[in-house]
Amino acid sequence: MIRVGVVQTSPRFGRVAANLARALRLMATKPADLYVLPELFATGYQFSSRAEVARLAEPVPTGRTCRQLIAFARRHRCAIVAGLPERAGRRCYNSAVVIGPDGYLGCYRKLHLFGEETCWFAPGRKAGAVWTIGAFGSGGSGKATGSVKIGVMICFDWFFPETARSLALEGADLICHPANLVLPYCPEAMRTRSIENRLFTATADRVGTEARGGRAPLTYIGRSQITDPRGRLLFRAPAKGEAIGVVRIDPRQARDKRLNSYNDLWEARRPRAYRGLTVRCKGERRIKD
Ligand code: ACM
């Protein structure tokens, strides 16, 4: 069994040190083997210029947010998935770092940018990023509690079911989903992502409102949640206020893809019949390297 936690925060824009400290304090109140934090959890979301993004973005994994998350994970023998703006050369990405009990493991760059994000960030290039995380020290006892294969996607990626499917096909038991949700549909949609891929999902959202630079306010819907392979809610946070929910999951439940004695999810797929899925569609933008 693995203890998975979703951390629902209320960051104040640009107050990175305070937002980070508050998130870490919240995490320390509930032991878990793996914590999922929201998208851009320490900076806030509503950027107003590229220069502002560049100032608040950090190199991964040497930036200050990443280093403090690594220190927390080592101290508590846990793993963390957390969203932050990544600076890499002249580009910035809306990324999520993956950190294990022994340090930095990797980073996923958001594929499907939402709204004004398209002005600030370069899109990622690849779905299907998965990592095996295991041998957690159970609450400091040093006793290993098993391993879990996690896939990562960020917020609006949920709108494209191919993203979750790619992670499932790469063997993810659990989709870690840092988010800053402004549309109301995602919490219910993620139950469907769980059912159709028979895996766990952990969506960590934020709350609060941002209205920067005279732009339309963005209100974040909270309702962070964890779902099981049958789409059942194991935890859901309220729409308002900071929260943390930790549940125990058995990742092996996600490895059984049989629906009944006739239908195995993977055996029943008909990839050659899904012609349209991999061809370019009208209006699709070419992303340059
Ligand atoms: C979003 O992708 N942050 C809506």
C-alpha cells in the first residue's frame, strides 16, 4: 500500500518563499509516501508578461523551489510531484518536477497550454512520462512500503484523453495531476479518465482568485481529489480553502485491466481502427523545436 496525498493550496502571486513554506508546512501535518502539489504552486498562475515569467521561473533541478522540495523528500523519505515554471535556456515551460526519497528523478513539460499560457510558455514535446517510485521509508520507520509507477500530466492536459491514455499505455498505476482549474468539468472528467484507463488519479488543485494587470479574474475551483480505477472518489477537498487529503492505495489494482471474463481493456483495444488519432488535423499547429 502507498499513501498518496493531494495538497490544495492558496498561493499569493509572486510570494514564492512564503507559498513554498506554507505548502511544506501543510505536507508535514499528514505523513504520506507521495505528495502531489498544484500547477505553478509556489509562484501563482496569472502572469502578466514574459519578463515576469522569466524572473519567477527557475532552472530544474537546481532552482530554489526544487532544492527545498528535494530536501523535504529526503527528510521525510517520500516522493513529490509539483508544478513550477521551468527556465531552460531562453525558454520557459510550465513543468512538473518528480522527486523521490533519494532526490530528483525528472520533469514533465505541459503539452497542452491553456489560455494566456500560450503567450508565456513553450509547449512540451512528449506525453507518456512515467517514473517508478518505491522503497519509501514508512513514516521514518525505514520499512519499505512497495513501489508505484506514476505518470504525470498538468491541468488542461485532462481535456485531451490521449494524454492520460499515453500514460496508461506506458504502465502508469497512478496519474499525478498538478492543476490550477478554472473550468468546472475536470473533477468529474478525471473519474472517467480513471475508469477508461483503469488506474488511480490524484489531482492537486489550488483555490483563490487572481486578477492581475487589469485582466479578467481567474477563480480556481479547488476540489482536489483522488480517484480509484473504478472512478470512485477516495478523497475530495472542498471548493474553498487549503486542504490536504491522504489515502492508502494498492497500485496492483491498477495493473488488472480485466473488466470481466470477456473484456480485457488492453486486449480489446483496436488501435488500427482509430485512424484519425495519429494523423494531423485541420488547424493543428506545428510546434518548432
Ligand atoms: C489550466 O490548464 N491551468 C487551466
